[in-house]
Amino acid sequence: MPPEEIVGAKAARLGWATSRGWPVPAGVVIPFAEVEQLGGAGGRDAESRLRTALEALLEPGRRHAVRSSASTEDDGTRSFAGQFATLLDVAGADDVLAGVRQVVASALTPHVAAYARRVGADPTAIRMSVIVQQMVTPTASGVAFSRDPVDGADRVVVEVVAGRGDRLVGRGATPQRWDCAPGREPAQDGPSPDPVPPLLPHAVVCEIVDLVRAVADSSGEAVDVEWVWDGRQIWLVQWRPITTLTRDARVWSSRIARDVMPGLIPPLVWSVNVPVVNGVWVDLLDTALGRTGLDPERLARPFGYRAYFDMGAFGSVFTSLGLPADALEQMRAGTSQAVMRPSALAILRRGPRILAASAGLLRWPGRARLTVLDAEEARLREAAEEPRMLSDVALLARVDRLLEVFSTLARLNVVTPLLADAAAARVRRAATGRGLEATTIEPGQDLMRGRGLDPARALAAIDPRDDDAWSEYLDRFGHLSDSPNDCSRPTWAEQEDAVRRRLVAAREAEDAGSAGGAAWDRGREAERRAELLARTPHWQRPGTARAWSQAARLRLAREHVGFAYARFYGLFRPTFLEAGARLTSRGLLAGPEDVFLLTLAELRAALAGELPQAGELTAQRRQEMAEAAEVDWPETIVGDDPVPVLGRADARVLRGTPTSRGRHTGPARVVTSLANAPDIGPDDVLVLEAADVTWTPLLLHAGAVVTETGGMLSHASIVARELGLPCVVSVPGVLRVPEGARLSVDGGSGEVLVLDRPEVPDEGTAP
């Protein structure tokens, strides 16, 4: 019979840990059968036998902890953490025996029965065994999770309080917290950052991190480990699977999307841009690393018509290489503080592919130049055709041709900026090491002069009041719009008069402020390059010079690619507007611009006469986009079903520690006394100072929970994760939120938004 069927999973896991040599306090377990005899017909005899056994087994003078190990506890699907009694500092066989009775009785309480029914367990079927362990006098205690229990991220989270660990659960103490991502040192974070003195030496935090990772690796599960530190060593006192961790809960980020696809994205633009760009990323990663399993259709999705990327999918690839999970965001944002290189093991496993891909990147500027020339030829061919002269079938065939070339340019437009930024960063790091200011280093600045790729530089070289000069300028840059990645936006050519007036006014202001107009800083790049080489040791100068030249060539390539990409992408707009005009003339759309409210598949169906409801569909989406424009979405979203928060922009923002993911908006129910608590319903946000087991009846009925103190192992957090309620703890000042104020709780980010205040009577008037 498996040990968990004799003593429960909780006790069985401690035995498993002991067998592997981990430091578990010594103790004994009273099995289900023995405990059940205490309440049977021969209860007195069973109690006498148990007392005799305890007197023989327990070390005289030692204090003990008496803990539950119920059949429903830590069983892999439910934890029941904090639901049964735990007694600490118990001395002597008689007191231990009394503690056993108390633990057994705790399984019969109304709150355990209510909790069991809430999580789908039969309260009458709960069996109880009891663990009796030697007490360790702790200097500090806490919990460590092998993965973040909120979003499943691959990082160890350590929480610690001074003294005994029951302060975390029963009393809701606010812990100190450390986070440790793979390959990084633990960093203090959360509600008690520096300069608060740490409760644990750094070496002890590292030891805890190593212990929880070892348990997770050996068990093959994401785990949380309760531990104590006696000032000399770490003791493992309990561990369990993180039963509430949803590993496939995706983490969506708009950080990159806000740079490349800002604002609201209409469906037609989405169905052109996103599949192409996602396909590029998957193809690049599969080429360099072998099959990654990434699905282009699942890498991005719209929330409120805004683009979010699945950073967990990218992160899994980067962590397999020994890189930070957010390596892509660091590279795009330029925030990486060091050169990011794959681990030696990853290079060995994927060496041939990585080398082949790297060799191809060395020749990238030349390949980019040839591809841009081919794309320009295709653009000229397509631009020579009037969309209005094409049949419906030919118009859609044109879309397919545009998509084919656009996919090639999109690949260039993804890779070239990354290479250019990386090459420039390499030169800037060298410059910083030689005492130069990184912001003054611009490899390729002189190469850009006179290329006609930058609209600002080109404008500085002409007078927009000159009709001929303006006509040439518009011929080159008329495809631009307020968003070069959104073909639903009107182009400069379509708004010629307004754009020209704006640019003329800007030029006149420049002329008035600096006689002679703006002049580009010529020769500055050569000066900076010479200064860097002069400060570089002789044997390093050739390498530095080559790095500078490579960065300059890649910057020029980036600008050529960006210009060609935007110019070719501009062909989609007149093509789609022609389709919209046809659907409008057929009575299917209210106007040509409404075509951008259809997906590409829907557009094909509408032109074929297979979407008679196109008008109703676009009207609904127009209203949805107008409403979405009023909603301020967060940068990060955990899960696939977020709730938009109207009024976020004007809300008061409170911040705490997220401990159970999800979102909920509802009225605040601020409860400071259980005796005076109002009825709590599923719409309510329960606001408490802290929560122990006595608050379980309220927690079972709330829609979300917010506490002023507490951490990952607080009772509120445990229950919320078990029940799937959003929970944020350690929120300073939340008890001062007015009763009934509408709160929006984000258990993934730790934000609590105070969206409004309830109506209160004016001073001097009767309530």
C-alpha cells in the first residue's frame, strides 16, 4: 500500500525528503488507522497504547510540533493548507496526546466542511493522521516556491519572517521577499526592500533557493517548501506541490508591441501584420535552434484591440539557452547590462545550427541590400497597376502577392534592427570602458547623410514652401502615416494640405530660432571614432575599428530596410480601400474605411458575396473600438480572460504583493471585526487587515481578497489560490478605502485600483 494511503500525502512527502538526506526534523507519524481507533469502541485502550508509545518515542525535555496529515491535504490537486489545527512548542506525552485530539477535532469544524464542499471534496470522507516533529527554535522561518505561484514564471520566490513561521499564516505578518531567476543571484524585492536590514544572510537565501530547486527537480513538480533557520542550518519542515499553479497560464506583454504596433489595431491590419511577423519569429528561432514548438497563431493576441505578445512562449526558448526569459525585451529596449550569451550546454547541443545561423548573420547587410532591391522592383510593378481596374479575383490576388513580398521584408525588418542595436551596443560598451559617454557614440551617422531615408533629414534639406521641392519630398515620403505599421491610417499624401501646413510651420519656427535653419552635425562620427581608437590599446584597435564599421553598415542597412518596408507596406492601403469602396457600393459597408473592421478572411468572403452581415459586423466592431479607446490596459496580463477596467486612467492606484492571479471589480467590503462583518457575496472585494482560519467563512464567498499585511503563505493567499480568487496582500492603506468604493483587483500585477467613491451626504445634511 502506498504510504500516502496509510499516513496521508503530507507525512509521506516528509518521509520521502528524509530518505533523500534533506534536513527534516525528527519525528513520528500516527497513521489513519491508529487515529481512528481513538474514536472507536476501544478508544481508551487505543489512547493508552498511544501514550505509552509516545513516552517511548519522544525525547524527554524536547518540545514538539503537532501537525495534521489529512487524506485531502497536499494530495496533488488540493492543499487544504491552513485548514486544520497545528500546535507548536508542545512538551510531554500527555500534551502531545491532547494536541493529537485537537488536530483530529479540527477536521470536524464547520469551516473545514464549508471549505471542503467549496473545493469539491466530501467533508465526511476526510481521514486524519498526525505528525509529531521535534521543534526547531527558529531565528527566521518562511516559505520558498520553486515557481512563482501567481504566474508560473520560472523563478524561486522566498519569503521570510523573524521567529516562527505561524506568523506568516495565522497572523498575516508581512514578510521580506527574495526573487531568484535562473542564472541570477537572489535579489531582495517586494514589500520590504532595502534599506530594511535583511533577516537572512545572502548565503542562507542561496541555500534555500538550492534546496527548493533540488526538491522540485527530484519530485518533478513545482513545489512550495516551508523551512526554518535556527541560526546554523536550514530545516525542511513541510513541502507540497503548488496545486494551484496553472503552468499554461500565459503571460502577455505589450512592451514590445507598443513600439512596433501602438494603439488600437483594426481586424484587417491585425490579420495582415501579426501572422506575418509571428511567422518570421518562429521561422528564425526554428532555423537557429531546431524545432521550438512555437505556434505563430498563439504568439500574439489582441486585448481590447491592442497587441500583446506571449512572453512565456519566447521565454521558454530563451531559458532553454541559459538566457534570461525576458532577453528579447531587454534586447529590444536596450536595457541589457551585459553581453547575453547562450550557456555552454546550449551551444554544445545546438552548436551546428547556431553556427550556421551566425554565419548567415555575418553576411546580413549584403543580403538585406539585395532583398531591398528585389522588393523595390516588386513595388514599382504593383504601383503601376490601378486597383480600381482589377476584378475582385485579381484584387485579392494582388493582396496575396503583396503578402508574399511583405513577409520577406518583415523578416529583414525584424532581424536587421536587432543586429544593428546589438552591434551599436557592443561599440558603446567599448566606449564606456574607455571613459566616453555612450550617448555620443553613433556609428553610421555620417553614412546616413544624403541617403534620403530619413524624412526629418530630407525635410531639413528642402524648403517645404517650394512647390517643386515639396512634390519630390511627397513622392518619396507620401506613404507615411501617423503609424507606419497600420495601413488603416490616412497617409501624408492623403492629407497633403494639412501635413504641408504643419511642416511649413515647424520650418518657420526653426528658421526664427536659428538663423540659417537646422544643420546636421557633420564629421562628428569621425571625431568620436578617432577619439575611441586613440583611447584603445594598440592590439585592440583593429577589432574596435571593425566593430565600428560593422555597426555603421548595419545602421545603414536598418534604415534602408525600414524605408523599403514602410514604402511597400503602403501598397496595402489603396488595395483595401478599393475593396471597401466596392463593398460600400454593394450596400454591405457604410463606407470604404469600414473595410479595416473586417478580417482578411472576412474580406474575401464579403467580396465573394458570402458575408451578407458585413455591415452589422463592422458597426459592432466600430462601437467596440470606441469603447476600447476609453480603457487603459496594463502592460502585462496574466491569463487569457482579462476584464477591461473602465476609468483606470482616473483611478487611485494602490500596490501590493500579488499572491493569486485573476481580476475582479466590485464594491469594497472593509471588515475589521468578524462579529460585525456584513454579508459577503461573489461581487464583493473583501478588504482585511490580515486573515487567519477564522475568516474562512467570508473568504469562501468573496469575489476577491485584499489585505493590508501578509505574504504568499498568508491564510488569505492560500485560500484565494485554492479557490481561484484574485488576491493582493501587503497593500498599505487599503483599510482606509471607503466602504462600498468600487475596487478593481489584479492578482497578477498586484494593483488595486480605487475607481470611484460611494456617494456620501454633504456636511450638515442628514444621511
